[in-house]
Amino acid sequence: MSAKQVFFGNDARTQMLEGVNILANAVKVTLGPKGRNVVLDKSYGAPLITKDGVTVAKEVELEGKFQNMGAQMVKEVASKANDAAGDGTTTATVLAQAI
């Protein structure tokens, strides 16, 4: 059984915020009619080219546990926006980053 890492206060917030920023910065380039394409490397087959924010968000996995926790929170925001409205995932991600 491996030991758990425990962070408090500023250290925890800083690491989680890094994950939020990494994910949101990858997603926000797809925003709007002039949004850019994102190329996602797949472990099998050809790479995926998309402008869909939720697709980009789902593919991001970070190595740091606490960074990944922050990214997972933003992924949840994008997924909920997609489920509720079917669109607006990139905007929801950018707003979550701002909060």
C-alpha cells in the first residue's frame, strides 16, 4: 500500500490551479467561430483533429495527482455543460478557469 500525499492551503491550491490552467488553456483555443483545431495524440490509430472543447478536455490526463484533480474538476464542468445544453463546453471551461 502506497503512502498518500497530503497538501494543505496554498500548496494544494497552487497545484490544483496548475491543472485547471493546463486543461483550460488547451480547451480555450477552440472557442468561437475562429477557434483553432487541436490535434490529439491517440495511443492507437491516427491522431484526432477536433474543435470540440469537451473532446479536448476528455483527452487531457496530467501526471501530477493534484494537477490531475484540478483538471478533473474542469472536465466535470465541460461534461455537465455538454449534457445539459449540448454545447457551450469551451465557454463553461473558460468561465471555470476564471472562477
